Amino acid sequence: MTKPLVSVLMPVYNADKFLNESINSILDQTFTDFEFIIINDGSTDSSLKIIQELRKKDNRITLINRKNKGLITSLNECVSVAKGKYLVRMDADDISHQNRISEQLKFMEEHPDISILGSYIECFGDNITNSIWKLPSQDEALKARLIFTVPFCHPSVMYKKIIFSEGGFRYQKDFINAEDYELWTSLSEKYKFGVVPKVLLKYRYVPTSVSRISDSSNINERRLVLSSIYNRYLSRLGISNSPEEDKLHFYLTTSGRIKSIELNLIDVAKYLTKILDKNQEKKIFCPNALKGFLARKFLVVFFYQIRKGNFSAFSGILNKLFCRAIIDILRKRAV
């Protein structure tokens, strides 16, 4: 085939249960000018057979079959062989909507200043209620989120190949199960982010995924990996956390972690206000975007503390962050 405009990247390791549906969701795209690079990373199940059968029917698939080297090596290998101007990430258990590539490509072509583009996603899976994950679409708001968490669902992303070919960026091996978070923080100073405000991917929630297992069985190791990323990001604000603040920051990163632990709202408010004050001084992030994100973070902490029966948390309603979050919610409902 001639040089394609888009390269789809899919590392595969023992994914035969959902692989056929996932691959076909790409092959059935309304946009057709793409190559589909699939690395079988030493699977021991029937993944290779499934890929080979589908490859016989569609020559857009490029199959690389080798021994297991891990996800990060596979991602970098996919990027290195990709020929497209735009790269599309895809996981072996998720489902892309039929118009995913066309919608993201149209957005990127109409907004050439954006280099990394996500989308809304639908979370689904066994024993969970389907839900829509809506992310802010503005670059400033996405970069404010990076202080605590990823701004995109990794398999929803389309990015420009030039980031890797000329920018010299790669997925880093030292950040296992957080390689995307590290990459986004590294890219954030140089490149602009965006999100298509449409659901373009069905993200399969799997309780046995490596990131969730590491959270439950190796939480201290998980904290060390993540803290090395967000502390580097916080250093742009001139923030150097104490061990207590570092632990607090880790538990504030996701709603699941917030839910799992008792948190003191006074300590949380003090810490989040410190970030706001440092940003006021350094002017790194958009003040309104940062304040809005941290206000919603404070509200999540308040909500879970009340659910735990910690009614002393009601004192938090006098906090400026709480008031800001409530005002934002009321404004959105009024629209």
C-alpha cells in the first residue's frame, strides 16, 4: 500500500477473549486509509492465530510476532515502524466506534496546533454500570489535570508521529503501568492537547488489569512510580513536597484512592490551596482551569468523607474550593 495517512498501533498479549471484536472495530472504520500495526508480544493463548486469520482477509494489518518484551517496548516498536502522519492508540480489549478515526482526523486537520488528541469514552465491563467519561476539551484544563492524573484515556488517543520522529520522545521503561502519564507530562510544555467532545471509544473495565493489580498488591511501589512523575511536574511550580504531602497527593490522584482512605479536609484544603498560591506566583497554569479542577477534587473528597459517616467534614462547606465547585455545578445545570 502507499504511505498511509494514519497508523493504528496495537500491542497484544494474551488477549484472545476480546481480540477479534477489538481488531474488527478498527477494520470497520469509515476512514480506510490506514495501516494497522499489531505486535503479538509473545502471547501464549490463541491471540496469534486470531491476528493471522484476520490478516489474511485485510492486508492493512502488519503483524509483528516475537517473544514477550512488555508493553512499553512494544509501544515504542509500533511507533518506530509506523509510516503515518497520525498515530492512533488502540488496546486489544477495547472497541473503537466506527467513526473514531474520521472524527479525530477531522479535528486534528482543523486544529493543526493540537498534537495530542483524546475523546470522551464509554466505560463498560462485567459487574460495572456503563458510564461516560467526559474530559475537558481545552488545553489549559487538560494540563491542569496532569498535576494529579492523566488527561486522556490512553487507547483513545491520536497523536502526531512528528512528536516521536523529531521531538525525540518515547515511552520510558522506568515508568511501568504509568508510561502514558509520564509521556503526557513530558510533552505538556512543548505540545498542545485537545479532546473531541464525543464518545469515540468503548473502554473495557477489567478488574485484573496490571494497573489495578499494582494498586491493590503493590501500592507502595505504585506510589513511588507515580510520585516521581507528579513531583517533577510540581517542580515547575517550585513545590517540593514533604513525605506527608507526597502521600496525600498520591491518595488524591483518583476517586478510587480517595474512597479508600480517611482524609482530613483541613489538610486537603491546605495542600490544594498551596498549589493555587504557587501557581499565582509562577503563573504556569491557567488560574481558572486550575482552580476549577482543584475545587472539583475537593468536592470529591468531601463527598466520600460524608459517605463514610465523617460528618465533621461538613466544615468543608465553608471552604472557598467547595463553594467554587458548587457554583460550577449550578452553572452547568443552568445551561
